[in-house]
Amino acid sequence: MVTPQLPAGLDDNAAQTALVRLLERFLAGEPPVSVRWYYTPMMLTFSRHVIAACTVYDCMDELSAFRFAPPHLLQLEDELLGVADLVFTGGWSLYEAKRSRHASVHAFPSSVDVAHFSAARAGRRDDEDRPRFGFFGVIDERMDLALLGTLADARPDWTIEVVGPVVKIDPAELPRRANLHYPGSRSYDALPATIARWDVALMPFAINEATRFISPTKTPEYLAAGRPVVSTPVADVVRQYGDTAAVRIAESGPAFVAACDAALALARGEDRAWRDAADAMLAAMSWDDTAAAMLAEIEPYLPVSAHEHYDCLIVGAGFAGAVMAERLASESGRRVLVIDRRPHIAGNAYDVEDAAGILIHQYGPHIFHTNSAEVFNYLSRFTGWRPYEHRVLAEVRGHQVPVPINRTTLNTLFDAGLETDADAAGFLAARAEPVETIRTSEDVVVSSIGQELYRLFFRGYTRKQWGLDPSELDKAVTARVPTRTSTDERYFTDTYQAMPDKGYTAMFAAMLDHPNITLRLGTDFVAVKDAVTYDLLVFTGPIDEYFGQRYGALPYRSLRFEHRTLPVEQHQQVAVVNYPDEAVPYTRVTEYKHLTGQQSPVTSVTYEYPAATGDPYYPIPRPENQALFKRYEALTLAEPDVLFVGRLATYRYYNMDQVVGQALATWRRWHARQEEAAMATAAE
């Protein structure tokens, strides 16, 4: 992805001239262009000279009908239709409008990332809560503003949340009511958490020229989030979802209010047949399927070429993949292709500055600690360090007390007056309730500290985190019970404790910055494995996925993150506060300025919610799951040219340093075998 940067003050002609020159300079160092892909005809003005094997006009909207559309847009669209090989439309109304203007027009209505939006279902609302209705998207001339006011007036006991930027209309035109809120924009990652607060999703579009051809992507996104939808009669919504029980369609006015009443009853009712029917429909609407169908249309236009060859293909740009790539490239001299289905490197350790300029961890806090000098010294090649010792508090009985449980924790909760390590050890021993045969994680904890502390700190947190009672989890979950008799409040006691001084993403970028490494992000293994050739595959994804889930899916717990910026300088005393009480839906809250040392009048925090669906984070430690993994592990014996590395590929939870250590050890074994084979060949 390249973004042109132009000096301020250029008129249109000068800007277009600058864009042409920038594009020419960039393409001069690149291979021939395979596809020119236009989502707006306006891009044609600086790229019409580019030669490509195939030109696609991906028409998502009738842009000429939008307010303030450039007067020459239609002329440019005529030109683009004349040179395009293929026209894709974002809905059926657009398809019908364009099909007479081009010989190869194909309709691709909006698809949906079900796994992403289904995370909203974990935040199910209590039926006693005030009803909450919501919309997300651009707030512009396509919105029926009068309808928003009508709905707010008709149901003053409802909360109506209209999320998104106000564009092309005066904010003063927005109806203002006590129960009608405009919180502003939300990132794509934050949308599931936003929808989780709603009972019903709204699409209060005006029926006008600007909405005549729209096919709102948000319809399947709302449904994937498990929310019924109420929409005005937009043509493509009626056509595609009119017979769907989860989508109520009504004209603006009293009929729309009545449809909202019906949708609220549906959302809060016991019958979930409407959701099941929507899920069945969504199963055939993945973006992967849409992309594959588009590529199938494009492929006949592309020249036939030999597959590109790499010595090594590495699937995953997290710790395991990045370490293997760096070692194979720099020490083994191999030409390496690294791919990742996400649009960024660093895996779950990815950090990025948010809108407030604070470096946050997109997938929850990652705190580096290790006792391994080898691992620390290796990573020190790619980053400096900020000294940091992690501390965690737990909200228990109205107090925030240290975790692991220590003498301060016990004195605060029980007014125990413990003065020495021996006092604390005796206090814990007196509460311990030994279990004759240790089988589960509950047995481990109760045997060590007794029922009361188990219930205060462990049971609720574990039930939330794993979706299971501790009595159902293998004892390995708590191989060591987190208790201390001292007043040491450090969460970790490892020799090396620090944070990358410029963040994890910067460290990964340095690790992967090697002339032998090619990086392709937003790329799935399925799309690459037959498009390139390679001698060695390093697979760091889910092992069951590699084998097509031949024996069934390995169970994982997932997480949902709600990132917030708060208008205070500091939100909590330490970086992480745990919430073991089951009545609190999230497990912990992280405040990042403690980790980064940044100064700011505002602060950024993340609320972390366990989830049954979504990206795989934690293998669920139950004997039957381990037995299933062993069946997949046995299949790897028939894959001598594949190395399975990392958490997902070995179905084990590793700390970051352990993944680095495993990858280094895997590379050393592989490298030694290559040298032995080379020596044997030379001796023949």
C-alpha cells in the first residue's frame, strides 16, 4: 500500500500532475501491473496511462447521486467503462443499472466477516436494561433525520445511538433529544463491542436518489452480531432480506416505530429461530468466497507465468514465524516468503498508536519477561528496552489487592495482621483443604489455599476465561498456585523484565527487515500454497486447520477487546486490574501508559471479554482436547518438509519468550540437519 503525500496549496491540475509523476516513479521499480482496480472513476485521472493485463471497475455505489459529487464524474465513468475488462457491482440494483453499459458486469452483494461480528453475541444484554437501538455508518444525506427524531419522540424510554462521522451535512441539522446520542466514529475493531450494547440494529435510510442503488454492508454485519434489524425499504435490502425474519422493513413514520417494537420483542424473546435462519444465510456470504469468485473472473485475463519459487514459505508473522524467518534468512541464507492473513505483522503482540497517540496493544496486554539470557539477547538485536516490572491488582470485596495473593492481599481482605513470611504461610496452611486425589484445577487451588480464597480469586475468573467450571479443567491449568508469603507485588519474578522501547511492532519490523525476506500481509495460506513453490514450509497456524479439520475442530477460547480513550490522566494504579467476580462481564482492564511511560492528559484502556467464538487464543486444557491434538500431531509424521511451530501449531499455551525459545530450537535442529546432509553429500 502506498499513499501519496502532496504539498499543500496545489490546484487540481498541479495535484494530478504530481500524482502521475509519483505513480510513474513507484511503478518504475515494480513488476508489470497485473490488475488496475478502480473503486471510483476519479482515480482514472492520474492512472489512465498505466498498462495492465486486466482492468476492473468495482462499482460499490452510484457516486454521481451523492451530494457534492464532482461534475465530471459521469464523464470519467464513461471512460472507465470503455477501458474496463470487468465491472463488479456492490448490489443487484447497481447491477441492473450498469449491465446495459458493459459486456461483462457481475453482481457481488456485500459479504461479512462472521467471526469478527459474532463477538458481539458474548455481550448479551439483560432484558431489564433500558432498550437500546443503534446504527453505525456515515451520517450524511442518505440518513432520514426526521425519522430519527420521530423514533426518539415515540419511545422516550429507549436509548438510540447513532455511531459514525457526520459528513456533507451540517451537524446542526441532526435532531437532538435526551435519548438520542451521536458518540462519533468507531474503528472496525470496536464495532462488535459497540453492537453488543444494542438490542436492535437500525438502518433509518432516506428513500432518495442517494440511496436508490445502495446495498448496505451493515445488514449482514448486524445479523452476524446476532441483532435483529429494522430498515426503511431500501431496494436491495428488500430484495435480499425481505423474507428474512430477522429483518423488519417499514416505511418512515409510525410503521417504522411499530417494526422497532416487534424487533425488540424478537430480540428479548426466548425463540431464536430467527437467528438460526440468519446464520444459515450468512454461512454462504463470506468475503473469502466473494474474493475467490472475483479472482475467477479476473484469471482468464492474466498471462500464464511460472510459479515464483522460495526456499521457505512461512505462514504467520507472529513470534514463531518472525524468528524462523529471521534465522532462515540471515543465518541459513534462505530466500523466505512470510505471509499472514492479518494486515499487519507481530501477531497478537501487534501494537499501534490510537487516535490519542497512545501506543495500545490491539489484542490485549503483552508483557515481556524471561529467565532465558539466550532469548533476551536474541531479541535485543532488534530492539532497545524500557525497564518495566509488571504489577496486577484484583478487584475483590471492594478492594484492589495485589495478585499473586501475598501478605498485603491477606492483611487487606482479612485484617489478619500478618507480619512475617512465616505468619502468612501459617495463615494459608490453616485454610488449605487437601484433596486426596488431584484431578482438576479446582483440586489444585483448594488443596493449597482453601475454598474461600478459591472462590474470591479463582473460580469466577476461571469460569469467565474458559467458559467452564474449574472442576472441568485439567489440573495443568494451575500447575502452580499464584500465592506468596512475602509483600513482593511484582507479577513476575523473572531475571529479565522489560518492554520494547519502541513497541513490539517496531521490533518485528526490524526482525523482518532482511533482503532475503519477502512479506505479504492480508494473505491466506490457501491463496498462496498453490501460487508459489517452496522447499520448506513453516506453519504457525492452527494445526487442525492445516489438515482440513479432518478429525474435527480443536476447541479454543477467544477474546473480545473494547478499546477506550478516557478524559483523565490516569485511570488505575497499575497497568492491569483483574475482575474475578462473575457479575462483572470482563476479566481485566489494561491501561497502557503504565507500560509505555507515555505522558498525556488522556489515557487509553482496554476492557477484555472472554468469548466462545472468534480468533483462537487459548487451547482449552481438557484431556479429550489433548487426545484430539495427538491425532493431528500423528499426521505431521507424514510431512517431513513442514515444521509446525508456535502456540496454534502445537496446541499449547506459551508465553512470548517460550515461543521465541521454541522457534530458535526448531531452527537450530533444522540447520544442523542441513549441514549434516551437505557434509554427507560432499563425502560421497
